[in-house]
Amino acid sequence: MKLRVTDSTFITLLTGDITQQTVDAIVNAANPTLYGGGGVDGAIHAAGGPLILEECRKIRAQKWPNGLPIGEAVATTAGVLQVKHVIHTVGPIWHGGDENEPELLANAYRNSLYLAESLQLNTVAFPSISTGVYGYPTEHAAHVAIETLVQHLHPIKYIQEVRMVLFQRSTFETFYEAANEIAARHGIRIET
């Protein structure tokens, strides 16, 4: 599924492994330590090799000694992955929705997108941030993700494609439904 957001930019939804994408950058749903973990975070560190962790340690030492704050984003090498950069962002842990989780999740997508744009990248792939061990309900997260990307792709100059790479078919279906609703609300054309 593709959403044509502007004449030159679109969002693609697909199922797959984010570490296997051929794009300029992949986004890592990191934990604040930036030292790797489970899920997408662990898979990216494992597939990319030790150079990613080495750069994450430098970022911690030089800029974020207490860990990367929720919603912020930083870029590192991609190690041996076939992409230029890994953009690390920290999504919120779900506490029922009353602790600013939607805004924090939107910040993670927005700041990652803006960082990719500042690096003059053309393609970037996102996972479903915060919906794994952080417990964010996928339906709510899908709406926040797609809406944030749609709203913030308009002033973009370099990015041509944003991929939502969803590991499970059920997650893809939830994002697909959210994308259809948001496309209809914004008058966005859906392409197959």
C-alpha cells in the first residue's frame, strides 16, 4: 500500500524485516541506553555489527550521558547493513494514555523524519515504534504514526519515500486500516 502524500513523497506500508530494507536509513526503536536490547533494537544491532554500538557509546559520552530522552533521535553508522544510517529514537512506554504518550510517540516519528531530512536522505524505513515490549496499543500507535508522517512530509525537500516496515501481518493490517482512514480524511490518494 502506498499513500501519495505530495507529488514527490509517499508512505509505503509493507510486512518484512527492517534490517533487510534497501533504503538510505532505517529507524531503530531504541531504548534510552542506546546499547541494544530486544525486538527491533536487538535485531538492528545484531545485523549491523559492533560499529553501531561503538557510535552509540560516543553519543552517550558526548551528548546524552543520562540516556536518549523519549522522542529524541540520533543517527549513527549502519555498520555492515546495506543502508547509510541508523536513526535511533526512543518511544514511550504505554501507561494507559494519560502520560502524554501520543505526543511523545509523535515526537519520535517527527524527530526521526526531520533528522533524515537534515541528512539529505531520500528513503527511510520505520518500524512500529513502542508497540512491542513498551506495550503501546498497535491501533493507537498506527494512527499516531501515519498522522504524524502525513503532517510532516509536506515541508520535506529530500525525502521521497517513508516505509513503515511491519514485522507481523496483524500489525500491517492495523496500520493499513489506520492509513485508509487518514488518507480519506486528508484526501490523499492511495496507490497499490
